[in-house]
Amino acid sequence: MTHRRASHLKFLNDQGEKAASFMRAYVVGNVAMDETFEVEALPQEGQSILGSQRSSDLGGKGANQAIVLARCGVPVTFIAGVGDDAQAGKLRDRLADEPVDARFVTLSGIATDLSIVMADPRGGNAILTTVDCARSLDVSTVVSVLREASTGDMMVLQGNLSTKVTADLFDVAEAKDLKVIFNPSPIDDAYKALLGRASMVFLNEAEAEAYTGKRGEDAVHALLAMGSHAVVLTRGGEGALFGVSGGDVGSVQAHPCDVVDTTGAGDTFQSVALAAMIRENGPLRSHMLQVASKAAAITISRFGTARALPSKQDLSTLLSSKD
């Protein structure tokens, strides 16, 4: 067994409060201004539709994941690129209200990333996100912040950075013995080679099928066979599947709720699951994902992005619950 694999399994199985007390999450990803519109139905090709603006809010997968982790009480450093425009100032001000150590990198001549979210009455959505800033983030800038990281800390990555920077950050994480949590979304074939290098992979059914050609439990087994040490596969209203290397595939049900807007639900689910693991400093278990499902239901029941995420009080209550 290699040192890298052994250390990843140690992260998934160690007990004791000491490790949880020093673990910090370094979330490297995107931040964007999310403009959310309510529409009667998502548009077809060539179709013009009417809608009502519901919110203008801080968003981006990286920012969402960082905020929820921090609201759960996990120490978080968030690294993201922004433009040198007025939108960047708004995002800085908004994130200043969160318990996040934000390290924004200002990129001259590039517009701050923006997401246009269309949500229908059934909770479906379509999202257009620009990634000019995210794809322009340089690995050297990230490394300068990661000098502060300690063995056993987490690096949380999504698919919004350039594929080269993402691969380089896996190398950096291995050199520093950080545990990589990977959410390979949006889909990119280049990420398939990285899945087996992650301590944990979170993805949805469409993403899992794109990377493995399989669905459901077969997809979880396929991802584990690639080398992933733990896999969580979200299935919307059907709940989630999860598996750990050498174990069976388990499942949890989605928590019932009124579906208003699903934006950020997956980010909430992932971050609360990670926070529950850190809190208990134990292996991934179904009750942790049940808590994550309840948290995601809160997000789904609200319009917006950051403002729709569960509050610190919501999350404290859920994580302390014995049910």
C-alpha cells in the first residue's frame, strides 16, 4: 500500500477529536454573481421566453461549498479569481459577511464571473455560468496560500478551474499530504484521469454516467474501481448512493420538501456531509448523508444562491441532531 493511499484511508477511518480540531478546508474554485429568474418552463432552442427576476446573489460552486462548510463551523480558506470591476466589489462585500477566510485574486482586464439561473415551477433549472476568471486563476497564486496548509487538511476542488491547474493542484495536494475532495462538475473528459486520485468524489448521476458509462450502483462501483476511496452519487429526488473502497454501496432517501429552486442543493449536500465527517472524525456513514439531505432540502425550498443556503443555526441544529 502506498503512503498516499494509506493516508487517504486514514482520513476516512481514524477516530478521535484531535484531527478534527486542526483540519482546515482550502476551497479553490469559482465565485460569481448569480442572477436568478423564475420562468414558466425552461426554453427550447430558438425560443424566447418571459420571466421574473427573483434574486441577485453571491454564487458559484466554489463559493457555495466554502460558505456552507464555514457555516457548519469548519475553518475555511477560499481562493478564487475575480475581475477588476464593480461586480467584484459586490462579491467581496457579500462574502465579508460570511465566516470564510476569502483570498480573492484580482485579474486585470477580465470580467467577474456571472451565472444566469432559470428556475421553473417544478424546481428544474438551467444555468449559464461564465468561467473567464476561474479559468484564468494561476496555480502559483494558489500555492502561495497553500503554504499555510498542514498535513491532513482538505483541498476542495470543482470543475470550474482550467484542467491543467486542477491537475497541478492534485500534485500539490499529494506533495503536502492534503486530502482532495473532488466535485468534477461541469463535466470534462480530462477529469476522468483525476478521479482515482481523490480522497472523495461527489457527483450527480449524469456526471457519473459521463465518466463511467454506468448508472446507479454500477457507477459507484466503477468509480471505486478507478481508485476513488469514497464516492457519493446524488440522484435528486431519489436521494443518494455512497460507497467506500472495500465496502458495499449504501443509499439514503431525499428529504421531502417543497421544491422551489434546486440551485446550490448539491453544494449544500456535499459540504454538510464533509462537515459531519469532520465533526465525528469517522468514516462516511448513512446518517451523515441523511443530515446532508435535510440541509439540501432547506436550500431547495428557497429562491437564490447564498441566501438560500442553510444558516449557521440551521446547520448547528442539524449536525447536533441524534435523529
